[in-house]
Amino acid sequence: MPDRIWPGIPDGTRQNPLVDRAKDPVAWFEKVYSDIPLTTQWDDGQHSGDGLGTTPSSSSSQPRMVFSMLADLDVADGHRVLEIGTGTGWNAGLLSHRLGGGSVVSVEYDGAVAGEAETRLRAAGLHPLVVVGDGRRGFGESAPYDHVIATCSIGTVPPAWVEQTRTGGIIVAPWGTEYGGEAIARLVVGDDGTASGRFTRSSAFMRLRQQRPDRAPHAAYLKGQEWPADGARSSTALSPAEVGGWVEQFAIGLQVPGAFWTVERYDDGAYTLWTYGTDRRSWASADYEPGASEFEVVQSGPRKLWDETEAAHRWWQKQGQPGFDRFGLTVDSDGERVWLDSPENPVPAVN
Ligand SMILES: C[S@@+](CC[C@H](N)C(=O)[O-])C[C@H]1O[C@@H](n2cnc3c(N)ncnc32)[C@H](O)[C@@H]1O
């Protein structure tokens, strides 16, 4: 592990202050040997100083998640593995310990991160091939692989990963829509260039750099006007709190593509859930009040985003509030589809 780490909380979404091995080795060892993710780089390396940066851009993943994903990968003697997102190199080290460094290729986009990982791996006597590059392209020179494992999340599966995996091989990758909610997809590659399988568990990884969302700011939607601007008012019995769970977000995002949300909190426990369309025109606000049974909604633009959210949530409830493991993903020449229970039952979009 690098000397400077910002320990996270187990769900991976917030970080604690810097722990520097040089200043507090006891705290550093305690954090490194805890079941938490450790942020090791902010803002693609542009952040300096001891404070928190804006966006974590490299880390050592939470041990529980790393081992769960390795269990999903199910490697055996002689298998060859491609990892996307070397980060600290810990996972590549584990794979090299199990399979031998000659059977492991790890691709990292950030050259400095890759260099440091390689130095530490070598010091530990481990010799995977660490490649600096865009992991979306895989690493064709050493293909085919028995397994591909991504340790950054994706919204679409790069075709190279399927092409570079042998028939019957397994791809394990954190997958989620732009809306939120994310889970580990475990795909088996077919002999026809397809890949298909179920989600295994909830996850919260940093996004593959080239698939990060490009979001317009709040002000771009309200166009300088005060809320409710030109929005139409209505009310709903569905509490905004009901749509905020991780699996609810996942299910809603599948049905409401091209949308994302933020929360504006007030002192009294009330908050506004803002939903935005990537069309940069549609928005909705839904106001949560503690103890209320009706909630005010305002919607503007070509899409009625709260109505879409509500319809998507209704569908999820009607299906028996499925967890991640009832959903699956198929990638083929038509693109990719998420399904419920079987590939014949694709999750419908609300419109
Ligand atoms: C969560 S960290 C990796 C954790 C690491 N595997 C471990 O052992 O703990 C995600 C890494 O993915 C890298 N990454 C993001 N986009 C990438 C891309 N297109 N190709 C390769 N690596 C990428 C980031 O720079 C970051 O280091």
C-alpha cells in the first residue's frame, strides 16, 4: 500500500482524513488491515496536499469486495487473467500469488499509479505484467484469457473484453447505470461472441475514466430562473426516501435511462430530490418532509422525470422488489440488455 491513504467507509462513498505512514505508522497499519476501501489518489493525480480532493480516482478496494469478486471469478490452476484497473496492485498481487505472475496481466490508465504498483509488486516478489493503457481495449497481445476482472465500474461492457475471453471464460465487472445503484456482473462468454450472466452482489466502484458521466450543473436546467421556474406542480404519495436505496436506484436506472439525481438537504431533515435528464432540459424536484404522506413535485422539460421514476419504482415493487441477484446482463451483437430472472424477460424502459 502507498504511504498516504484516505480510509473510506465500507460502502465506499465517503473518505476520512489522510493517514500518513510516515507520521502515524500504527494508524496506517490498522487501516490497511481493516475491511475498508482506501483512497490513494484524487482527481486523476491533480490533487495535492493532505486534504480530501473532489473525486477519488484510484484506491485499494475493500477486502470483502475483492475476495467476493475473486470468488465470482473462480480461477483454477493454469488459468490466465486480465485485470482492468491496477490501482495499488493488491488484487493483481493476489492473483499472481495464486496463479503465478506469468498468468496475470493488469492494465492501468494512470502511468504514475501503474509505476508505483509495479514497484511494490516487484518488492513483494510478484511479477504480473502491468500495462499502462486504456483498459477498454483489454490487452490483445496476451489474449485469450480465461477470465477478465474489472476493478472500476462500467455502464457498458467494452467489446474487447468479450473478444479476448475464451469460450466458457468469465468476465466479472461492476456495472451500473448513470442513475445510480451498481452490482457485480458475472458473465460467461459463449462461442458466438456473446456474454451473459447474473449480477452477484451490490458494489460501489469508481467509474472507468472514459465512462464517467458528463453532467450539466443545476443552473443549466433552471436557466437562471427561481424554482419552480416553468415547472408544473403536482403531488405524490411516493416518498422520495423510497427511491433512494441502492437496489431501488439500480432498478429505476435500468428503466429511466439518461437521468441522474442530487439531494439538497435542509436543517430540519427535509430535503429536495432533484432529478435531471441528460437531455439537459428535463428536471424534476420532489420535496421530502419527515412524517409527511404527500410530497410536492415540480416537473419541467420534455421528459416527466418524476413520473418516470414513479413508474419504474412501481414496476420494481410489482416484481416483488427483486434484489441484485434476480437481475442479469446479456451482451451480444444487438448491444446489451438487463433482464429479470431470465434473458427472455428484459427489464422494460418506462417509455
Ligand atoms: C478501484 S481502483 C483499482 C483497485 C485495485 N485493483 C486494487 O487492487 O485494489 C480503480 C482503478 O481503475 C483505474 N482506471 C480507470 N479507468 C481505467 C481505464 N480506462 N483503463 C485502465 N484503468 C483504469 C483507475 O486509475 C484506478 O486506479
